[in-house]
Amino acid sequence: MTDIAVQLDSVTYTYPGAEAPAIENIHLAVPAGSRLGILGPNGGGKSTLLKIALGLLEPTSGRVTVFGRAPAQARRDGLIGYVPQKVEAELGFPMSVREIVALGATWRLSPWRGTPPAMKARIEEMLALTGAADFADRPIGTLSGGQMQRAMIARALVANPKILALDEPMVGIDAAGQQQFAALLDRIHRTLGLTILIISHDLRAIAAGSDRVACLARKLHSHISPEGLTPQVLAELFSHDLAGISGVTGPVHVHAHRATECCEHDHGDANGGGHAHATGNLTIIAPPMGGGGRSGSGGEGVNRADH
Amino acid sequence: MGGRGSIVRIIDFLADPVMRAIYLPGTLAGFCTVIMCGLVSPLVVVKRLGFIGQGISHSAFGGVGVAAMLAAMGVIAIGGAAEFGVIAAFCVAAALGMGLLADRKRTPEDTTIGLFLVGSMAAGALLVATARDRASASGRAPDARSWESILFGSVMNAGNAEVVLAAIVLVVAVVAVLALRRPLLFWAFDEDAARAFGVPTRLIRGALMVLLALIVVTAMKIAGVVLASALLVLPGAIAMKLSARLIPVTLLSIACGIFGLLAGLALSVQQNWQPGPCVVLVMAALFGLAIGWSRWRSGFHARSSR
């Protein structure tokens, strides 16, 4: 198996009828076992990129491979475990957490076959790893946002995927849940050695689970790890309450890109893929790639600018 | 109403040879129908397919119109397998059409369903009336069924052929639900994630639409075009008020259907009312009781935990 988990070469996607592409000329190589966070504003093309990586959309041009295979094939082969943005189960949905988690693996079984013991063991193992074992017998519709997320991560892991893809994992999660989420992703990465792909407009989600960060606003910035934007830097930036940052109001959108590659060309983007610099947003500028700014020592080489 | 007494009454009623000959085929077809409806009903409720069920059942009226025209032209006979086949084909086409358009999401789902619903009703009304005129003009016996029996059902319309067809559809429904249960449940819980996991969601939706169409055509004999979708919605809705576990919910849903059928028929015989509305009203009353029970139980738990 190749050591590149996801590779995109010159990928452009334009939705039918749209004038401008949703994503344009994306080059991306995600090494197997790494944790990549893709950060970007709403409408910046993150979901499109994820759908392309999952094989749910065919790129208009360019080539995509997932462990050397076509994404749809990789999906059919169970290489990708997907955690959706938000699942709102009916309160009375008549299934337990364990039953829903098990479906992640058992849906592929022959209908006349019971769940094999090894699969059952894997289901229990993933329930325990994600901490969902504590509420595995509860009806799925009674879970909180954080519990539902753990259940959905367990469901993604039971089929033994090589990639865990999380779509906006912080939506609907309370502060305590966010801390647990960071610890959980770390535990999953250490235990299973998966490639983790997180897409979010929320820096906290990216900070919690990534060791590489790329920014997507139609075009991809910093498609190779901006080493200056390490988890340590992000953790330091967000170690205090965001509300305490002067001038920052409302949701925080962050753009991380090379200082040498400023974002004027994307300002005022007509298709909604432009940077969200309009009101009270925070911009993080990472040091130039390959330059001398690879401090990794915290705030050095990182500028904050309140708009 | 006295459910137990009513059930004893209908058993006594069926013991009478003349009444049995009239009611037994319909009752047996009804049994098959409520079991298949009860089986898929929880899925219809959690996936919010009640309105699409309504759309399919009303589309059946278009199928009734086409069958009536074919009968007036002497191509098929009214009643039996050929008519069932024509109505089922019409419903399957309508169900797949609605499912496909809803899946593409270019037109709002309720608009699509509404369009099929009223279009089929309008076409059915014109075709049935035209077929009657045409049959009279050509000297053929016109379709003797009343509008009420088409719209609201009548177990007395059922004969042995309907029993056999209902039994076949029941077997098809049980096998299909068992065979597809895992991907169906995955799809019902979270359609987008199911697609991302590789579940063939379009195929699953299509298969369910075909199954619902077959069930609705069978249910028409009991509840008619207008009320058939109630048999798809009410048993599952009642069961989900009583439990949140898959197997108990499914069994309760089937049990509610059987009870509703027996009590509804008993009420119908006792009061000389049409059976279809009686069955549906009994189930609606059960739903009211289930809501009361569910609220009392939540209040009881809340009081106990204080």
C-alpha cells in the first residue's frame, strides 16, 4: 500500500450551472498516518473537497487517489471512515447506540449471516476506545451532541478504515465535549495509527486534532504543512478564552497561509469562496514555507491581526 | 368499545357460514396487509415517508382508472390479478418517479409528492367515469364498485384471488425487509453518512418505494385509496410511543395492526359501518392512548427521579 493516503493533482470542481469553480487547481498530498486539518470559511469548498476525496463527486478536472485507488473504490473497500457534521436522530429512533455503531461494519454482511465474533469484538473495542461503551445500550435519540459524536466516530472505526474523515466536528459540541474530543482524537491516532482528515471553519477543531494545517478558500493555501502553525502554536493561541481577544466578535474564521502568498487575490470573491475578513475575524499568518520561520516554539513567527 | 368483546364478536360472526363466505377472504387479506404494513411502518415513520405513502396510495386511484379503462375495452377483467398488476405497475411507476425526483432535490419533496397525488386522483376520476360510460355504450357490464369502496376500501371486495395476492406480497415484503434490513436501517438513520460509507442509497430508496407501492395496492382492499397510507403510518407511530427498541417496536407495530383490523372489523359489523374507516379510527384511537401512556410514563419517571 502506498504511503500517500490521499492525493489530489490539479483538481478543479465546478458545480453544474455555477460560473466559478468551488475549488480550483488543488494539489494536496496527505501522508499516511498524518493528521491534516483543512481550515476555511463557509462556502470555501471544504465540503466539496471532502466529497471528492470520498468519491461522492467526480472532479471536473484533475486526478484523485486514495491509497492509490479511485476514491469511490476506496470507499467501497471500506478504507474511509466518515464522521458526518451533525446527526440529529429522532428522539424515538428505535435503535441503541451499539446497534447503530455496529451498522458501520455489519451493513456489508450477507443478510443471512450473523455478526462474526471478530466483528463483534471490534465493535466493543471501538465503543470502549471512543468512550461510547458507557452509553452503548441507550436509545440513539437520547444522546447529547458530544455523545453522538463519539458514537459516530465509533461507527466510522468499526469497519477498520485507514482514513478517518471528520466533517466540522465541533458543531453542536459544548466546551467539555471539545476538550474530550481533542483527547479522543489523540487516543485514536496513537492506538490505531490512522490518517485523520478534519475539515472545519473552526480553529478549535483543527487545533484539537491536526499536526498539519491547510487553508481552503476555493484555492488551497499551505498545501504542505505550514510548520509554524503547529498544534503548540494553536494551543497557545487558544489557551485563553476567545472572548478575551480584543476586537474579536462573533465566530472566528482563520486563514493560515504563507506570508509570501498573501490573500488579496481572493478578496471579494464573487462565488462566496472569498476570505471571511469582513467582521471581527482573526487571521493567522504562518511563516513562509521552507523559510527561517519554522520556530515551532510558540508564538514566534506567527502574527495575529484583528480585522 | 370493549376490544376483547369485539374480537369475540367478530370470531362469532365469522363462524356463521354465510357471513364467513363474505368476510373471511377480506379478513385474511387484511391480516396479510396489516402484518406487512406493521413491518415497514416504523421505517416509514422514522424516515418521514408518511406523505410519500399518501402520494403512492392516491396514485393508486390513477391505476384504478387505467385498469377500469382497460376493463371497459375488454382487455382485462375487473378484480383479480390483472387489475392488481395494472394498479401495482402504476403505483410502482409513481413511487419511483416521486423517489427519483425527491432524491435529486431539485424540486421540493412535498411539491413533487403533491403533484403526483393530485395528478393521479384527477386522472383516475376522469378515467373511471369515462370507462363507465364506455362500458355502458359497448354493452359491457360496468365496474359495479362504488366510489366509496374505491376511496375507503371494503373487505367485501376481496375474494380468494386477493388473499393469494396479499399472501404473495406479504412473503415478498418479509423477505425484502429481512434481506435489506442492515442497509435499510443505516439509510433510515443517516442517509448522507450511509452514502459516504458506500451504502447504495439510491437502490435502497428505489427498492423501498417499490415495496411501499406493492403494500399500498394490497392495503387498498382494506382501507381504500384515501386511507391506505394510514395503515403504513399509524402502527409504527403507536409502537414508537411504547418502545425505543427495534424488535419490540416492530412486533408492537404488527400487533397494533392486527388489533386494529380485528377491532375495526368488529366495530364495522356491529355498527354496520364501512370497515376501512373503522380500522383506521381504531388505530387512531390507539395512537391517542399510546401518547397518553408515553406522557404518563415520562411523568412517572420524572416524579420517581425527584
